[in-house]
Amino acid sequence: MNEDWLICNKWRMAVNLPDEKPRRGGPFSAYRRSFISKHTLCREALFASIGPVRSAVELFGGLGCSSTLIRHYCKPETHVVHERDPGLCEHLRGLGLTVREGDVYDSIAKPVLARRALLDADFGDFTIHAWRKNKLMQLLWAWMFNRGHRHIVTTDIAEPHLHLHRARYGALLHNDCGDYPEYLDGMSRFFHELYGYSVARAEANYGSCSMLWLQQEPSRIRFSRTWAAYEGVALCST
Ligand SMILES: C[S@@+](CC[C@H](N)C(=O)[O-])C[C@H]1O[C@@H](n2cnc3c(N)ncnc32)[C@H](O)[C@@H]1O
């Protein structure tokens, strides 16, 4: 893949990666773009609302779309990105980022995660049920929330299957999960009890939701939604 992407219709980013096999019946790059585009679009409003910070760390660097937004909206003096895929690490280094190559779960309990103004954890697989089932994810979550980072941004993918799991999620969160904002409200209160952070703002795009966590009492979450597909990561025509 050798493409130029336009991040949120504003910033050009070169993506040079080895070609990969088609997935889900379409070219891999298109699938990947539509998937990452949602996260990117949701994150734009959050990073814009955070504004300049001194330091940032990302746990799941991927293709660097979030990194591009953080760089432009938050302008950190130090910006460290974790990623386990060697090809993506090379790409991220090419964007001028400081990359920690390897499995971020291996970093748990090591004192490598300094306190930062902004931590971004773009999980591709987080739901409250996945968290409950996965002890390693619980440890990682505790590791993230016990370091006093000022702003924490995470991703949740529960919405598409919420109608199948209302009772299960409701029981886990001790909160009605009649709709997605109720699920988010339950999650905000649940993790506030554990770590003292609650969700201040959430931006959803069908299938993906980005949340901004702050050290504060739970209050009404500012929730918005978009249905756009490729606007987060458009392909440059030239
Ligand atoms: C949802 S994508 C992140 C997208 C990213 N925010 C962007 O803007 O391109 C998740 C990324 O995390 C990486 N990843 C998944 N599990 C990981 C782990 N345990 N340690 C390090 N990286 C991981 C994957 O290789 C993938 O690139």
C-alpha cells in the first residue's frame, strides 16, 4: 500500500506499507481506512477540546491517525507511541514519533509509563464484558488509571451488539443499559468507583465510541454522534 491519506480533511499523511491480503471481500486498505476513520473522526473533537499539553503517550499507535491529531491539536513536547506491529512501527517512526516497539501488555508493572498530560488508548476490542473476561485487560486498565494522567482517551465498541447484551451489561455496571448513553453512564460511574475518573465527553460513530476521562465526579456526559464513514481518513486524489 502506497497512499496519501487526508486526516480529518486537514492533514496529509503518507502511508507506505507492504501490500496485504484482501479482507471482508474488499481491498484491505479500504477496510482499514473505514475502520480507523471512525476512531479518527471521533477523536478529533476530543483532542481539539483538550488543546495543548506538555506530554502525550499512545498505547496503540496503529497508522498514526490519532498521533497526527494529537500533534496538531495538543502539540506535546514529548510524544511516545506504543505499537507491536514492526511494519507499523517503521511507519510511525517515519512520521517522526518516538516509538516503543512491542506488546504494551508486557509493559504492565514496569515503570516505563511516566505520568503524562494525555494518555490515548485506542483499544480495538474494548467493551465492559471484554474487560470483565480478560484479566490482562483489567491489569492494563488499572495501570492506565493509577498513574494520574490528566486526560485519558479510550475506545469502546459495545454499541452494535448492545441490544443482545443489555441484561449482561446492566448487571455488570449496576445500571440500566436501555440505550448506549445509559451504558456509557454506567461505565463512567463504575470506573469512577474504581479509579476516580469519569467520562466527561463521548463521541460515537456507528460501532466505535471515543471517550474522554477526567478525574472528576460523574456528571452528565456530553454525548454526540456522527454517521460519517470515510471523513476521518480520506484518500488524497493526487
Ligand atoms: C485500533 S488500532 C489503533 C489506531 C490508531 N489510533 C491510529 O490512529 O491509527 C490498534 C492498534 O494497536 C495495535 N495493538 C493491538 N494490540 C496491541 C498490543 N497488545 N500491544 C501493542 N500494540 C497493539 C495494533 O497493531 C493496531 O495497530
